[in-house]
Amino acid sequence: MKKQRGEVGQMYTIEAIASAFIMIIVLVIVVQTTSLTPLSSSFTNQHIKLELQNLGNDILVTLDETPAMSNTTGINETSMAVPSLLKRSVIDWAVFSYYDTYTWNGTAFISQYNGSVKELNTPLTSALKFALTNNSIAYNVEIGYPDPGGYNRVSKMIWNGDPSENSVTVSRFIVLHNNRTEIPPGDRFDGSATMPVLILPDIGGGAYDFHTVIEVRLTLWVM
């Protein structure tokens, strides 16, 4: 049973989220101008996969290139890079949302294992709901990362079922750092006697600003 943590203030600039959604809205409109009906007479299966691949890539790129406001306040962060909306989403899942596996229940992203954990609500989930859920496109999100032993691990962030054979997977690599705008000092634990193991281990050894490199994998398929 994972321990409940105190509420952590999370702030995103309205301008950042608005600009990201403007880009995503444009992408969705473009996709909606063509039918995504599988194996239709008008479009081949390969064309459908290409449409999904482009949409998935554009979602990840747009969020990764849009800066977000830090979840910290009252500190001087002028020397620190402001994380992107994509990075902010991963941090919120790993550090503040108990790194559970979440699923869409028709109204919200809820934990599959712990009903007491609050809903997952990040810029990434908002973008996926708008661009994919509302357009009958199914999806999963997984996070790939190296463990301290050098092995590659994969954890499920969002899981909505096994993909169809016509699914496509796109990904985006991001770097996490040890600082107040990304991985807070109190959350850089790696299995001490009083703390559980952080799902994204600090492979930099704690002595460097570098924390780890992760891969955000988005799998899409038409329902």
C-alpha cells in the first residue's frame, strides 16, 4: 500500500496550456477532415496508421516544446530551465500521483489498483482526452527508463487495454534533472529504510544535476 502524501500545489501557466491546445486543435481538425474508419474503401490500412502516427507524434512534440510553470513557488529559478508540459506530466505521475497505472473510465483517468488515489490530471491526459478519446481513438502510455543496474524497464502510466494489430507506437525521449523545478530534493529516494523506491531511479548517483533519461511511448489504434 503506497503512503498518501500531502496535497502538492501544481501550477501551469494558462498561456502555455492554451498555446499547446491551439496546436492540438489544429491537428485534430486536420485529422477529422479524413475518415479514420479502419479498412474503408477510401483509405488503406497503411494510410490510417500514418494518420495516427502523425497525430501521436504531434501531440508529444507539441507538449514537449511548450514550457510549463514549475510546481514550486517562492524560489529563484532563473538559472533553471522551465520543464515542458510533457516533462511536467511525467513528473506529476512519478512524484505526485503515486506512479500508478491509470485507465479512462469514461469520465476521468483513475488508478487501476488504489481507489483512494485521486484522478490523474496532467497536460498530457488533457491533450489525450481532447485529441483521442473524443475522436474514438484508443491509446496507451508507457514510460521506459533505465534502472541502476543498467537494465531497461517499462511502466504503464495509462492503460486502456491491449492494442489492436493495426496499432502504431510513437515515442519521445526527455531528460529529467535533480532540481527544484523537476525532481524535488525530497523525492530523490532510491529505496532507503524509510522511503520506497522512486519509479524513476536517479542513475546520476545524486551528485549531479542529471537524474535520468526516459522514453514516453504513446500507442494508438482506432476503436
